[in-house]
Amino acid sequence: MNTLERLKILREEDYFGVANLHVHSNFSDGEEDFAALVEQAQKLGLKYFSITDHNTVEGYKNFDYKNCEILIPAVEFDCILGHVLLHIIGYGIDPENAQLQALCAKDKKQTSKDITRLFYSRHPKPVIEAIRAAGGIAVLAHPCCCWALSLRRFIKRLVSFGLEGVEVYYPYERLRGIVKFHSRFKAVKITEELGLLKTGGDDCHTRLSEE
């Protein structure tokens, strides 16, 4: 079963029961070790799991991900389109792909704090193209935090670049719960109208919760 087929079978109730597709390790701005997060996911009984470090796939290059059944290789790129800051996640990517590697961070500061990463934001078109060239699926992360006047028009433009999905099953806690410009209901409706893949994850930056 390829990545798209695996993700298509997931439903809202699977997030955050057996699936968590948005987690960060200390290879970017998370606190936990990459391998430790995988172990925690396995102990929690997750069947679908992705570590989506910002602008880097170094964690996958240092881990035997091909022999880890639950792990879907992924990366989250910081992007900007016009005045709108956004994050694009690539699922099912080949971490060794040269086109993808060319867009990855060149040093630690490009993967760490939000304010620092702003200066290295990429245009989403080459990001989406690189994700697809690496065999992956491009998904818009936490869309409700995108300060676009028309979320529908914004997502449609990303679709014209090759976007295939939107992260709609997301708790919107911490800063994301404050800096929010659209409702999750609206994001779900637009995603369904455009026939896009729906994904989810809790954007964890610490140890995986057992709750």
C-alpha cells in the first residue's frame, strides 16, 4: 500500500487514536530525540506516525525508517506566498531525493525557532514540486493559521502548484489557538469541496502524550 492509499483510509476518529502525522524532534524545534519519539509512538499503539521536522530530513537519514512499519517519512517546509506565511508538509517522501535535499536547511538555525525560520521561508511552488519529485504528497499544515482573506482562493492557488491535501484534524492549542484566522469547520468544508486529502496531527514538540 503506497502513502496515498494509506492516508486515504484514515478518518477523523483515527486522529488522534491510531494516527499522529505531525510531530517534531530535536532535529528541528522539538525537545525529544527522533528514535525516542518512534519508540513512544509504538508504545502508544499508533499505526500511522510521521515526524515532520522543519526544513530537514536528517532524522530519517539517521534512522532505519524503511524497517519501521508505522513510520511515514515526512518533512515540514516554512513557506511564504505573497504576504501569507504557511507550512507545507510532504508525506511519503524519499529523504535522499536530490531536489528535496536542495530545499532543506543548510544549518541548525534554519530549523529552530519560528522567528529565525521566517528569514528562510520558501515559495510553495518549488517546495510542492520537490515533494512530488521525491515521491511524496504535499499537504497544507494548520490552514486556520494562514492569514489569507479568502482561505478557499488561497488553497486553490496552492492546488494549482500541485497541493494534494490539507491538515484539518488538528487541535489548535498553544499559540495556534490564539493566532487563528479561520475555523476548522471552514477548512474541512473547503477541503471536501476541492476533493483534497484530509490529514491530521497534534504538532507535538515534546514527549508524545499518553492521554
